[in-house]
Amino acid sequence: METAEPVTGDYPTVPRLPLLTPAEARDAVGYLRLLESLDLTPRGQAAGQLAGDLARRLSAQ
């Protein structure tokens, strides 16, 4: 049975940006709420649920 080579690599020294900034996350929540109001299917309901979940995770700033 063969074994795989060890994984080696370098980690970046420059800090990574967050996936979304707080302002971008608030915009995304707004767009999800808009989608909820325009799409009356279960997909729109899911967008509203996701918007609520994300909004609770954002700081109030």
C-alpha cells in the first residue's frame, strides 16, 4: 500500500480580508429581504429565513 506524500505549503503573511465586510453583509440582508418580498414561492421564504439568520449575526453598528 502506497502512502501519499506529505502536504507542504506556505501560509500567506498578508492578512486575509473577511469574506464580507459588515456593510456588504447588511446589503446582502437587504437584497435577501427584497427577494423574499418579490418571490412568493418557498424560495422567497428561504431567502427571508436566511436574511433573518444573517441579520441576527451582524453587529448593530
